[in-house]
Amino acid sequence: MTDILLDATRKWLSALLDSADVDTIGASHWWDRASAALQAAAAGATTLAQATTIAAAKLQVDVLSESASRTVTALAEVIDPSYTEWADRVAAEHVYMVALVRVERTARRTGKNLQPALDAPAPY
């Protein structure tokens, strides 16, 4: 079963990160900044438009790329009708949400599937 809000959040955060600059943020702060941007956006806004502006400021993004702009505007139709639920989910699950985005972006960058197999033994 697809979790629509989780999927939308992953796409939204990844789109924002596509417009961010690693040299501006710094590689060592990239994921901490992504998490802070997600949390601040959900807590400080009442619409995805406002959340996008807050998150972009945290990521030091002045203008979204064309692709990110299309993604973000399309996702408003998904997130805005359930904004309060979305903000509550972000508050409760932001670490997990950022972890998902991190795995997906790393896999996209390296061309590898980094998701562990469901039947694989635990790595400890």
C-alpha cells in the first residue's frame, strides 16, 4: 500500500535538495540541514507554499530549479488538503523521512540499489 504523504514528502524534500548547493551548505552539514529544513518548514507553515519558502531559506536556496518547481507545485495538491496531518507526521517521523531521501539520492547518484533485502540478516 502506498503511503501518499510519505511519498510526497520524499519527492518534495528531494526536489528542494536538487536546488541546493553542496558548496554553500557544506557536505558535512548536508543531511543535518535537510532535516532542520524539513522540521522548520512543517512547524512554521500552514501551506506547502509557505513550507517550501521556509525550507528553501534553511537550505540557502533563493530559486528552485525548473524541475524542482514543477515537482513542488504538483505536490501542493497532495499535501495541502492534509497539511495538519503532514506537519504532525513530519514532527514524528522526520529522521526516518530524511533517511529515506538519503538512501534514494545516494542510489540515484551511484546507480545502485541501496535498499537492504527484506530477507537479509540484520547487519549486527
